[in-house]
Amino acid sequence: MPPACSSSVLVLWGLNEAGQCGCEDFAENVLRVPTPVQLPADAAQPLLVSCGEEHTACVDSAGALYTWGKNDSGQLGNGRDDDTNPCRKPRRVKAGLPPRGKVTALSCGARSTAVIVEEAASDDGVTTTTIYSFGRYQYSNQPHALNPLNHPFANAIITHISCGCDHSAAIDDAGRVLTWGYNERGQLGRGSASEGKQPPALIELWDWDGAADFAPGARPFATHIACGYHHTLIAAKNETFTCGYGEHGQLGHLTRKGTALPSEDGGEGPSSNARRSAVVSHYFESTARRVSVISGVEIAQVNAGQGISAAHTSSGSLYVWGDGRCGSLGLGDQSSRKTPVLMLRSGAVLTAQGPCHSLTVASDGCAYGWGYSAYAQACGSGRLHNGSRGFRFAPTGVLGLAGGEVMCLAAGGGHSAAILRTDALLLAAEAALAKQLRCHLLSYTPSDGRDMALRVANARGVPLRISRLAEALVKA
């Protein structure tokens, strides 16, 4: 969790059809540039944010949870699952959560949400952590706790959580991995695929060749986890492990040791017409196998999308692999990569992946995006494109996020979000200016905010009255 600060601002951009960007204006179906979103008046500073397919969740520095966007599966946790009436502004989630609890981590799946709630016992002062989830495949439209009597994390301190399309995973302070949900493609890492929703259970991490050759007492200590649509990534100090669906190379293994399952539905394969006429072989790994290409590399964070994976190291290197269509790997083409490829040699600080687009923050404070960006979700450029023109094949600057330090980054189905430690008024002025000009935002620092308005106006040939309006907005 990033440290709380006295001044932070939440910004969102991209598709807003269901209000997932927090804009109440029904005419604004797409926010082309990063736009500030206000939490309720009694909220503390925004601290954490996560994006689902068409919904968003945020936690403030006081540990309160807020959700907004589409609610067809109860993913907002407000006790309803209404497909026709999405929530277009942040609202606090209270029912189902302990009144003295504080949310310390959150993750949005495609149509679900899960959080870790920390609570101090009133009598002995011992801190407990509990996982609460709601939405699709969670059998609840408001937060409910995993039964503490039925899973091995009952007395553990839970540190990380991640939700995929239909499965979830968590890590405790002992480095153990807990998975639950659907397992048709082996995404739970339990050694075999299975039908139906599976209860929480611990899993083992295995050597690259499928042999559990780790010495007793030397089992990998998991430090970070990410659930993709139907695959899972686990970082464990100097090793990375993957399991689940791998037809596009998102597991990163040199050899296939898993299962090829004939199926009529085609899963994530070709078009619907092709699926009806052909039997497609699905490759998946049902055990969490080590990714040998990056064995020995200390991974600080892992990320997973629909058919893409990423890992960045403690030194700032970024590796990507998987489905390259739409430029989703940021390597300049649409080719898939079956094993990890070094994309950035240094400088990666934070990374987020949506189904088909990715974002990263570099050590210079600038944010970059690549992949599918028809709604400007990868680059916040202010321009919309259809077809291949909406693809970003290489990292492109997310204009408008250079006004402050990025504390948290998130990527959803067609939208993106960030929390910045910065001057909210200056960002609001920049967004208002961009709306007037309908052009790219320029990078700036708070000290040159006034000059920004004139530079934009001069560069675009904007009438003087607009540049004066922009300067007035910055001074306000």
C-alpha cells in the first residue's frame, strides 16, 4: 500500500458508458484525457484504486471503500445487481463490512471486487485480516467474508489479493498462496482442472519441469500475485510462477507440460464462426510452474491481462509476454511472445494491465501506455481512433499525468485510473483547458502551470481569449 499523503487526486480516463470514470454527464461516454474525480465530501484522500471491466473501486486514506460504474453482477457491493441503472459517481460501501475495519488492499475482477479488511480486536488488540468479496461468482451483491473456518488463512495476516475473470488469489505474510473460484483451465494451480466454483485452498509452487525439487523448508516465499482472465502469475523473490490458460504464450514457459483439452467452445480462440466449425485445442497448466527464462531475476510486481503478462524487477526492468495483438506487448508489432521479453531495461516503478492495454510509470515520474486504445485508455491523448489506428504498438506518454507523483495505477476493460500526489486544482484547470481546446495535454510541473496555458495556446494557434481563459483557470 502506498503511504498516505496530505494532498492526492484521483483521475480517470477512457470509456465511460457505464459511468466507470465517475463522470455523471451522460453525454460524456468517453473521457479522452485524465479527468479528476471527486469522492464524497466526507472522504479522506484517495489512496488505492482498481478497475474492473466496467466498474471502479477506490480506498481512501481512512480505509473507506467507494465503488461506481456498472453493477450487473453486484460488483459495486451496494446490495443490488441492476444492469439498467449504473452508478455514475463514487459511493461508499458500508453494509457487510465491519464498522471498525479498515480496507488495506483491493482488486477488481472483470465483474467482481475483493478487499482485505484489517481490524483490531477490542479486547487483546491483536490485528486480524479478512477477505471480503462481492459480484460475479461471489454469490453476493454486498461484501461477505470468506468463511474463516473453511480456509487456511483464518489466523494469518493477508498481504495481497487479486481477482481475475472468474477466480481469485491471495498471499499471506508467510508467503503462502491461496486460490479459489473457477478452475476449468487450471487457473487455481491445484494440479488438475475442475468444473464449478472451488473453495479456498493453498497451492504449491513447482519447478519449471514439473518436479517439486525444492528442499524441505526452502519452499518459494510468494511476495506478489496477479490474476488474469484465466491465468495466474506469482512472484516469489527470485522466481516467477504461472498456471492456467496459456494458448497465447501468457504462461511464459519454454515447453508445454500441461494439458491440451479439445473443446467446442473455443475459449479465447478464433472468431465465433470458426468456433462453431472447428474443435480448438486448449493448452493450460494446472500446476504453478516456474518461468525458467526469468529464473533468478528478483521480481517486485507481476501483472496479468486477458492473454498478456508482465513482470518488473526491483531494479526497474520490465518483462512482457503473451498475446501481441493490438500492440498489447508494446514491442512495436502485433506478434505474440511465448516467453518473457525485456521491454524496458530500467526505470519501471509501477505497472498495470487491463485485458488488452498496459500502463507503466517510469522513475522520471512520467506515465506510458500501450495496446488497445480506441477510447484513449492507453494514452489519454484526447483523440479517438477506430480499428488499427486505435492500437498503440509502443509505449506512448499518458499526457496529463506529469503534474505529480503517481502513487497508484489501474487499467480496466476500456478505462484507466491513477492517483497522484499533486495539486488537484492545477489538474482540474488542465482538464478544463483540454476540454476547451480538444487537444493533447502537455507535461508540466506545478511551478510552470501558468506557462503551460500559453504554450498550449501558442502551439495550437488558439485564439488569445482561450489562452487568457486557461491562464485564469490556473490562477483560480
